[in-house]
Amino acid sequence: MYGHVEKLAEEIRKGAASVEGVEAKLWQVSETLSEEVLGKMSAPPKSDVPVITPNDLAEADGFVFGFPTRFGMMSAQFKAFLDATGGLWRTQQLAGKPAGIFYSTGSQGGGQETTALTAITQLVHHGMIFVPIGYTFGAGMFEMEQVKGGSPYGAGTYAGDGSRMPSELELAQAFHQGKYIAGITKKLKAAA
């Protein structure tokens, strides 16, 4: 709603595109809230990133799904999008494809890891291969001097009241995640 996930997504896209032979695209899911509700929430206008359809997923070799957290789970907008992928599930078009997760929460206790854990169920039902970043980000995973979102499950940021944007360290972790998952996706595709 306020651009935090999109900011991380752009860095993930840059990281993925830094892997030779990888093309990375940004998409957004459809908004489910009315203009009236968005206005009351002081939401800025949506970006011009194209809106994805479930069938667009079938064309991709891998994914990094990002969403804001709502009560320790993915937002309703993203859940509604995944709920519309039943046809892909029925035909197993996403099975075997690697997928990562990243997220934004309002606070440090806002559910970054519970969001990842509850989102993994969506991947499992499609037969996708969950690709966490683990501790491959190195020293950045152990930063204790500044506020930093993210975890071994994926990149993350803390939005606070919406005014705090991702830090340089959070953006670096997002870049790393994109590069890491793109490398794994490329290896899996070459092995197929």
C-alpha cells in the first residue's frame, strides 16, 4: 500500500537480473480494497507495475513472492490472488518451480517469520520448491546495531507507521535474495 514491498521487489529484481541469462519482471496483484477505504488510509496511488494474472505464473521459471503482513499472514490481496490459481494447481503447472518469499511488517513483533511460515503452505499445495535464503547473506544476517527486517526465510523490512522505508541493509538483503534465487532457478532449469 505504501511502497515498502515494491521497493524490496525492485532490489530483488535487480539481484535476479544480475545473474547472466536471467530475465526478471515485476508484477503486482489486484487491489481488493475500495477507493473509499484506500482514501481513508491515505494510501498513495498505485504504481504502474503491471497487474499479474494467475496464468502469467505458468510462464515463469521461478518466483519471489512479496507481500505486506496482516495479522501475521500475507495480505488479503495476495491471498485472493493465490486463491485464483486453482486451475494452475489442477494442472500442476507450478509444480517443481522454485519460489522465495519476502515481506514487510509494521513492527518488529509484527510477524515476519509467521508470514513466511503461513505462506509456505501455498507453495506446498502447488508443489513448488521453497527456497529460503538461510544465512547466505552472511554478516548482514547478524546485524544488531540497527533495525533490520528479514530472516532466513527471506528479505524483509519494517514499515512502522508507513513512513519508514527499507534501509540500505534491508535493500542489500533483498538484492542478495534475488541473485541467490535466480542462480538456483537457472541451475534447476538447466538440469531439466
